[in-house]
Amino acid sequence: MHNLILTPVSVEELTEKIALRTLELLGCKNEQTEKANDLMTRKEVCDLLSINFSTLWKHTKSGKLKSFGLGNRVFYSREQVLQAVKPLNF
């Protein structure tokens, strides 16, 4: 019998882990899996940039950041987010 350990996890994290594991089991670990790892949720982007959701929305609406919709969820490309952040040269 297997031991079961319950840890708190958000619905988004659980959904992502289930999707990635399903792709692995189906033998589809290729570009789709790599692209799935490249996608960030709104919360992850806000945490990375230390901004709030309204600021993220403002940057998305102005075209500084591009969002992608999958079903009823919104994602951002990690690469595009990092490119949008420009270092300041003093």
C-alpha cells in the first residue's frame, strides 16, 4: 500500500502538474511540454515582476506584454516577459 501525503497546492498548480504528467505518460514530451513549461500564469508574472494584477492588466492592454488564452485561463510567455523588462543603465 502507498502512503499518501497531502500538501496545500493551488488549483492552477495542480492542473498544470496533471497536464504535464498526462503528456509524459502519453509519450508527448516534446515541444508542447517545453512550451507548457515556458508559460506563466498571471500570478507568476506578478510575483516575478513584483507588481499587482491591475498593473499587469495595464501593461497587457497597452501592448507591452502579450497574453495567451487557453480555455478560460490567461498565460504569458516567460521569454516575452523577460524581454519586456529592460535593465536600467546608470
